[in-house]
Amino acid sequence: MKIKQAIDQLSSAIAADPAKARGKNLPATARLVDGLKCELRGPYNEQLVTDMPPAMGGGAAGPNPGWLLRGALASCTATVIAMRAAQLGMTLSNVEVTVETDSDLRGILGLDENVSARHAAMRMRVKISAPGQSPEALRELVEWAEAHSPVSCTVKQRPICSLDIEVA
């Protein structure tokens, strides 16, 4: 009930003043610390280490950034599923979201300028169950959540990107 109340309160505040819906998200900052190992920090002292696998010269001290992208998509989708279920009064007994991607290492290694370093394909699989809910209701819930997941929307609707470089 806490989730539904929070969403209802926030939705009411935004409905009363739509300007409250817009803003800049808090930044994430990565700092290269050793080899290919990076410390990723957030504004509330969140901390995470990324690294590349040994085959790419890393030490595997943490997940690689591509895995974090897949994890962000999976966890964002699971979160929005839970939020929407709370709004609809559904009790979920299981939600598991798995994201897989395909890539071509020639892009990141610069071996062929015609091959992008991007993930060429993404596949998401959702396992969900909720007592008393029909398969159709659960499919609708997942489809709504995927269409409203900020990470999913960002991946599918390429944002405007900029790059500022400070040379010290």
C-alpha cells in the first residue's frame, strides 16, 4: 500500500502543477582507478565498481558497463511493473526480468570502422505471476510497464546526447 500511496500523492501534485514533473536527473560519475576498473559514484554516496573481463585487459573486479545497461533495463522494467501493479491493486508473487544483448567486439576494439560498438539487438524476457490474475491481465501489465519504463524508453527513443570535454 505504501507504493500506491506514494504514487497517488506524487501524481496528484504533478496533476496540480505539471511543471513539477520536469527536471534534471541526478548525475552518475565514473572515475578510472586502475587499468580498466572504474568507480561509479552517485549523489547519495552510492558506489559501484565496473571492470572489463580479463580477455579485454580488465581484472573482472566488477560487472562491465554493458552488463549494467542490461541490468538497468531489467531492474527498471521490474520496478515499473511493481509500481503499476500497486496502482491497480494487484499483488505480485513473482517478477523476474532478464535482458540479453548481441554485440560485435570489432566495434569496441576498433577493428572495423563499419561495425558499431553498440548492442545490435536486445531481448527482454519477463516471468510474472500474481494470484487471481489472468494471463491477459498480466501481459497487459507487463506491456504497460515496458512502455513506461524510463530506461526502456531511453533505449528505444534515442535521446539527444552532448559531449563536453575538459582537458586539464
